[in-house]
Amino acid sequence: MFIWWLVQLSRTATTDSIEINEHHYTVETLQQTSILLTKNPEYYTIWNFRRLILQHQLSLPGTDSSEQSASDQIVSMIKDDLQFLLPLLRSYPKCYWIWNYRLWLLGEASRLLPLSTAHGFWQEELALVNKMLSFDDRNFHGWGYRRFVVEKLEILAPTESMTQKELDYTTKMIRSQLSNFSAWHNRTKLIQTLLDERGASDDERKNKLDDELELIHQALIDPYDQSLWFYHQNLMCTFDPALSAQAIAPNLTDSERLDYIRREKEAIEDMLEGAESCKWIYLGLMNCTLLQTKIERSLSRNAKQDVTRWLHELIKLDPKRRGRWLDFEESFNAWQ
């Protein structure tokens, strides 16, 4: 059966090559590409040929001379092609060629149709992404596609910022699944954008930092989840003098930074009880201590002993990265 399929595919490919070379941009050849792509959506040459066919079809005049008729014809063709892609997406949700072609179709809608009509297409696309992520909320393809769709919607309606809505969406997705790295990642970008859009004051930025630290502490009831620690590390960049300019609250004083670090360190130490085998806790403690050292420009004897002890725990808990931790210990001791 498999060999038969390969033979048929080879024959079809030969036929398609003839069609492409002779520029047969007809409805019949469009249907032929539909048959082949349904069998094998990874056949990127056929996606490119389908683009050429549809470009030709979209450039043809309408059934009468009215502009409205031509616009309706374009809307109908784009809708039909978007509809053709839906069952393929259900069966092959991580096939790049389907998503690339879909973006091209929507780009044609933006190029050829009135602004309000094109905006409607992109709004429907956002609804599709919502549905897709409701089935697979950690699909990074879907999250990346969502960012692109939102960007296009904001270009088509530049006075309507979607940042707050998108931030609320990440909150919703995080509360339904704490271990959603894509949602946490989206959040890092959206918060900064939102604060900039609103021209937030230093107090407002500090309040937002407090809110985010509270949210991540609630999530860290599972200290073994690395996606939560990545977001926590991102927040801790606020207290790094070398990185604070791009952080949520860039204008904290050194005294305020040290106070935050002390509280974070205490909260992380509390997590150790019952989770002594969690390497992320030791990494978090080391990060806090090294940030404190950067600000104070000195390292106490007790702090040095703590870092050394945590490194030895990491060597035991993470033997596959033993060399990394030994190198870190050597650099740390040399720096001292």
C-alpha cells in the first residue's frame, strides 16, 4: 500500500510540474492541489503553486464592472480557501506550511479589501486561535501565531490597543494551567508594553511589580516547574543594576532593590521545606545572593559559604550538568 501511494504521488508530482510550467492557473488545477495537499500538507511546492493560482484568480475582474462585485468575489475566494485549511489544521496542527499559507491568505485580504472587511477577517482569525488554544493551551505554534494576528489587528486599527486584553488572556490561561511557558513568556512582553503605553509612573510600575511577584509566588506552590522559575528570573532582572533599565520598575533605589531581594530570598528558603530535592530552589537562592552582591559590591563570608553549599547540592541533584556547576564554583571562587 505504501509503495502504491509513493507511485501515485510521483505521478501526481510529474503532472503538477507540467501544470506549473505551463501556467495552468485554473479552477481545475486549484482543485488538484487541494487533493494533493489533503494527502500530504508538507508538499510545500504545491502550496507555492496554489498561491500562484489564487493570485491569478484574485486578479480576474468580477462578473460585472462594479467595484462591489469584484470585492465580493475576492471575499468569497479567500473565505473558501481559509475554510479548506480548517480540516488540515485539525489533522496537522503543527505543519508550518499550512500556517504560512493561511497568513498569506490573510495578507491578501489586507492588501485587496477595504480596511473594515480585512479587519473582520483578522478578528475571525483571533477567534480561531482562541479555539485552538482551548484544545492545546501550550502549543507554542498557536501562541506565536496569536502574537502575529494581534499585531496585524493593531496595525489595521491603530487607535485600539489590545495589550490589556491580551494580558488578561494570559492571566486566564495561567490560572487554568500554571505550567504554561508560552503564556508566561507572552506576559513578559505585554506588561512592559502596557506600562509604556500608559506612561506609568514609578509608583504604578512598582505596584505592578508587586502584583507580578504575588502572582508567581501563588504559582510556585509547585517549585519543580521550571517555566515558573524562568518567569521569576525575569522579574528578578528588575533588581540587577545592569538590566534594570529594561525591567518593570527601572528606577528603584538600591535600598528598595535590596529589600525586595531579602523578601524573595526568605520566600524561596521557605520552599525548601519538603522540597529539598528541587534544584530550582537552590538556583533561586544563588540568584538572590549574587544580585545582592552586585548591589552591595561585596560578599560576606556567610553568603560565600551559602553559595558554595548550594552549588554542592546542585552537583548532587543535577549530575548531568556537574561540569557546569564545577566551572561555576571555580569562577565564583576566583572572582572572590
